Amino acid sequence: MCDTIVAVPPATKDGGVWFGKNSDREPGEAQIVEHLPARRFSFPTKLQCTYAELPQAAETYEVVLSRPFWMWGAEMGANSRGLAIGNEAVFTKLPVPKTGLTGMDLLRLALERTATAREALDLITRLIAEIGQGGLCGYRHKGFRYHNSFIIADPTEAWVLETADKHWAAQRVRGVRTISNVLTIGKDFDLISDEAFAFAKAKGWCKSANDFDFAKAFGDPFYSFTSGGDIRRACTHRRLVLSDGKIGRADFFSALRDHVGHKPEQGLRLQMPCGHASWLKSRQSGQTTASMVSRLSADGSLHWLTGTSSPCLSVFKPFVLGGEIISTGALAGEGYDAESLWWQHEQFHRLTLGDYARRRAMTEVERRELEAKLLSLGNGSMPTIAECQQAWNEHQAILPNWINRITREARRDRRWLLTRRYWQQQNQLDQMPNGI
């Protein structure tokens, strides 16, 4: 479960294109931020994606990726040409094969191989026609497979692309657009795959071209409802349009951190963009495990990533492409690792959940001050590689203090019994330190 958002001029305050995403997955599914250089391949080679193999490109662009540790593909990312992409799981009436390209594979392939939003859209749609979507997309949730939608943005435009197997519809973004785990493009598409209407008509999902609605024809109503995608999409959209014409970085951070007035464990469905997992089956893949915001501009793009779960408790840190490789520290993997930023923050996050409002208040002032300091690096201009590296180092350095403070002052766990038991099970699975 995820939420992806975008705003293009004239909705933005500074004339840039703004992009953002929360990646929601299983709570122990560590996500890593990886900075990869541009590469050239002098002879034909094969590329192994998560499940499918295809020819390697002659050259690839420099990219920053935020990806679950166990898969080749990425949940979100950007390249050195100012292209940014985020994907969403969507649930359709069509089966998902056991092998193929995952949505995360498609996203990474587009970032590595294309320079513009339209080129990325064309590549993704060509690959789903030639190779197809498929493969396991869950970590511990075996059998979890889905089709995908995307927001694809560059410094001049943005597109929403929604798919159902090899069928797809695309809509150019005008102003503000938000997507979640539900198909949203109905009759108002700008582009459509050749066979989409004929296939839907043959299935009895529409009667005529005038009656054809991509989302209604291909979407699965039950899974779209239980995902809470419509609720969260409306929430992020409402948050952004409040600043229409003046949208900037603070609005994107706020939209991704929004709890809509709910406690982390509340709701039968995931109703808040800043997701925290729950024992309910509809919410067990609803943990925001990483977040990203980008300002895309022809003058130079700048990105901010958390590299951690729970943006409400985390710090967005700057990231620039076009220079030396930025290290985000030890890469997280399966199970707790005291050396990795992701797992250090996850320890802090799980401790805080025991009495969220009170424990969050113990570190919130310091968190805000740290983020303000890190966002000011560069003094209004593009931060240097060294300053970006400093930001990532500072965030990780302060986490032990926050963890010790919560551990020392924490009182009893105030959550419901089933919620406590669920997190106890997760802590055991992830080999979290004693005392959480």
C-alpha cells in the first residue's frame, strides 16, 4: 500500500514540478536508499531483474533508488536527468502471473534507461506488452501479487499511468494529482493501449466506446475498497489543493506525514497516508517503510529521502545527483542490524508506538530542529555532496540518544491487546532488541 503525489505549474509556488511518495510495505521489510553511478556496457549482456531476465542497455543513467532490500526493483527514485517515478499496487480483475516484471522492476528500468517522463511511459508500456507483469511482490506475505500504477514526472511534465496486465491508460497531469492503491483513470484518459476497449467489451465490462471507463472496467472493487486507496488518495489531494498555486516542499512533507487525526493503530482499513501496520489483515502491509520528495527543475533537481519508516517520526535529508556517490550507511537487510539507519530508526519507531502521543513529544522538538538544520544546508542554493553526506550522518548519529530517552522514560504500553500482541510477534520475527 502506498501513496504517490505530484504537482505541476501553475499549482506550485516556485514553478518547479514537485513529486513525492510514501512506500507502504510489511513492517519488517527494510528499505534501502542506494546511489548508483551511470554505467556503460561495451558488449551485450543479460540483466537479471527480480524474476525476469532481459538484455542490458548499452548505458544507464545515474540513479538514487529507495528499494526493499530483497528485490532488484525500486519503490521510488530519480535519475540524473531529473526524472522521478513512484509506483502503486493496484488490484484488477485480471490474474497476475507468477513470473514477469514487477512494478518495481519497471520503475527502475525506466529510471536507468530513459530521460523524460514520456520516454519512461513508453518504455514501461512496451515492456508490459513484450514481457508482462508478474512475480511475488510480498516479503513474508507469500502469494501477494499485483498490477501497478505510476506517477512519472520530469522538470516539464508529469503523467499518471495505470495498468491491468498488458492493458493500460495514461493521463497527463494538470495541476495536482494523487494516486493510491486503486485505479483512478476513467473516461478521461489521454492515451490508451490498443486492445483495452476491445478486451473490456468482449468481457462484458462495457457496452460501447461511450460507456468505456478504464477504472470501472478493469478494477477489482473488493480489494480496491479494503486497501483504503480512495480514502488516502482523497486525503493527500485535499491537503495539496489547500495550497493550490503556492504548493512547495512543506506541503509535500505535510501530506506524507498526515495521520488525518487518527492514532497509528486506528482504522479497519489504512486511512492515513503516514501508515503504521496493524494486526488486521487489511493493514499488515500498511507500514510506511520509506518516503521521498523531489523538486524537479531544468536548473537542477533536488531530492529529500527519509531512508526510514514512519515519516511522522523521521527526518527528510537532501540528496543530489551528478557528483560523488553519497553513502547512506550500512545497507539494511533481513532482521535487526544496529549498524543500519533503517533498523536503528525502526527500533525508535516501535518504542514510540507503545504510547505514541506522549513518546513522540519526547523527541519532536529536537527532530524538527534537526530537520530544519539539514534542510538549510546550502544556504538556499543546491547543497553539496559533502553537505548531503553530513545530513545522513547526523540523523543516524542522533538516533541512539532518542532511543535511550524513550527507553528510560517510557511507561506502560497503552495500545489494545491485539495490537500489542501483533507488534510482539513482529519484534520476534525481526529479532529486535529486548525491551521493545
